[in-house]
Amino acid sequence: MRTLLLSVFFVFLAASSSAQDKCVTQILLQQKLDANPEYVRIRQHQREYARLGAETFSRKPQFKTTAVAKIPVVFHVVLTESKINQLGGNSGVLQRAIDQIAVLNEDFNRTNADNSKVPAPFASLSADLDIEFGLAHRKPDGSSTNGVEIQPTTVTSFSALSNGGSDPKSTSTGGLDPWDPNRYLNIWIVDITENGVLGYTVPPSYMNLGYTLQELGLVLDYGCFGRRGGSINFFNPSTNDRGRTGTHEVAHFFELEHIFGLGSGCPSSGDSDDGIADTPPQNAPTYNASFAGGVIPFPLTDVCSPNSPGIMWMNFMDYTDDASMYMFTQGQAVFVYNQLTAGVLKSLTEHPELLDWPTGTADIDKEVRVEVFPNPSEGKIFVNFTDTDRPQTLHVVNAVGSVVKIIDVTDNSVTNYQLDLTPLSKGVYMIRCIFADGIITRKIVLQ
């Protein structure tokens, strides 16, 4: 009976395309469960196995004495020319990608400044997930890339709810094919058709429910890509302008679910929740617009958590505005680490060769010894190496990933290379220093 009610509930959501549906990841899940009753049993087994694993799995010392998990990311941008221009053109898209990576690294490593706002009763639960993200700098064929693939299109928007939300993920349906999902976290940037939908994710566990490996990854609405800032003409909804839609959806990719479960109701009365012990039970998603001035009070209680400190509306897995979400919990961190020990998620952490340095403790020192200045520049720049190691080649890469200048390094005694980039157009470029055993990249702005 409950499955039938949930089916009716989600069909209603899909039909209404309500602005309340910020994320349809779990609606896509429900579509699969409705289509095949056998999937219900499989999903129940998956979540029970994951829950038991999270309860018995602890963050063992090796997670703190070795490098954090490192995830190579590629952004597939499929937008009309006018929408690419809304983001500031190709340079603006690259800047957004850089900023989105910065947001992910802050939020998943608890270095986000607003983590200090976590209320005292929840402060001890706030967690660092020790996951580092970086733009991929090697394509699947081994050639150079800036981690951003831009495809201008005449397709005005892509539906999140038809064809399982997979149309952006294939050239045959107007999108872009993924890069090897075992090596790259694929993120598609499109204009999502359904009003109010900001993003959705197909995590690895959905492969047991009818999705394929090539459909793994997340899709973000282009207005919620990156964060507002800088001099570039940033185009964002005012309530979702800090890149937290990306944080929310990447957390879904690591198998975290909404803290309010699948719908309205309490776990004690039969509704599902996220399976995480230290996120308080919650009846329904939280929206800033429901409160005067958009300010959510603390404590905020509901029928599932009627006593203070109430619900954890500041958790990244609720539906609050970007400015109101700023924490993961220790339980969520343990759950994610449990997922990183096998399958696609484990594989993603095993390819640091696709990223820039640092790839380990010894490389961090080398990373800080490469300087590019002045920045911004009018065209004349210097690349300075204070270490004895020298790159083999310097590449200047534009905003769409094309190498526009190559400098072969033939004299290892030179510590300061001057580059004349004045013939190049204004915009964002990457200076890629290619060493024998790794790559260091620096962003430069020509103005």
C-alpha cells in the first residue's frame, strides 16, 4: 500500500513540475521502483546493507595518515550560444568550473567559512569527508584538457523526468557522451526543462535498478553551476548562487539521500529516511521561502523531531537555500567512506594521474614552488620555478581546452620564463607545466 501511495505522490510531482522539486534524484529512483516491483526488494537490500556497513565501519587511522580520496571531474556543458554567453562565454564557463571545484573542496573538507554557523547542539556532529576534487587534465585518450567540454547546441532544454533524465548524456539525444565513468566524475551542465528543478544524480547503486554505467553522474541546471562572484557576468538564481546544488548532487553520487526521506511522514510511522543515525528524523523538506524574510529559525522542530534541537535544516542534504546549508555529519562521512571501498566509487579514487599535483605528500611542496605573475596580466607574464626540478614543456590552454602556445624547456638552469601572450584575446587561460612525473596548472587572466 505504501509503495502505491508513493507512486501516486511522485507521479503528481512529475506532472506538476512544482518549483518545490529542487532535486529529482529520488524521484528518478521511484520511477524505476514503480516500473519493476523486483527493484523494490533490491533497493531495500541495498540500503539495509549500506546502513549496517555504516554502523560497523569506522574511520580507521589509515584514512588520516594517507592522502585524501582524489576525484577527477569533467564538466560537459551543453547549452545554446545565448546561454553560454549568459555565463560569460567560454572564459566564464571555465571560471564557473574552477569555482565549482573550489566549492566542492570547501564543503566536503569542512573548510567552508559558514561551517562556523553550525548551531552548538550539532557542532560536534559536523564532519570533514576528506575528499578532494580536481578538474581532469587528461582526456581518456591521454591528450590534454582543462576538464571542461563545451558543446553549443540548438536544443533549448533537457528534461529531468523523461527517459530517466539521460538525454544530456548522449550525443544521439543532443547531449555529450560521458568519459569513462570508472575514471571520471561526469557532470553535465544544461538548461533543465522542469521549472524549479536544479539538479539530479544517477549514483552507482542505480545500475542495479536499470541504469547503465554510461548514465552515471550528475546534471546541474546552468544557473546553479559555480558561484556568483568576480567581474564575469554571472547568471544565478539569488537563492542558489553559492554552488551548493553541486555539493548536494555530488553527495547523492556518493549514495547519500535526502535527510527527509522519500516523502512526508516520520520513520517511526513507516516512512523512509536517509538511514543515517545522526541526522534527526524529519517530516518534509525545508524551504527558506516558508519563513519570514527567508530566515529559518533555530531550533526548528517538526512532528518527527518535536524537541530541541529539532531538525538539521542546515545539512547539505536538505532543500534549504545555498546560504542556509553548511554541514555534513559524522554519520554521513562514515557512510560515504563505506561506499568508497568498492566498485565505481573506489575506482574514481585510483586515477590521480588524470589530475594536477598534488598527488601525495611529497608533491605538495613542489606545487607551491610554481609561481605565475602578474595575474591578472595585460599579456607579459613570468613563470617562476624555485625548485630544482624543471618542466619539460609549458602549454597555454584557452577556455575551451585548446593548446594555443607551446614552450619547450631546453635550459634547466633558467628559473624564470617570460611568456608573451599579448597576441591572445582577453579571457581566462591555463598555464600547464608538464613535468616528467606530473602536471601543475595555474590559471591566468588576460585583461
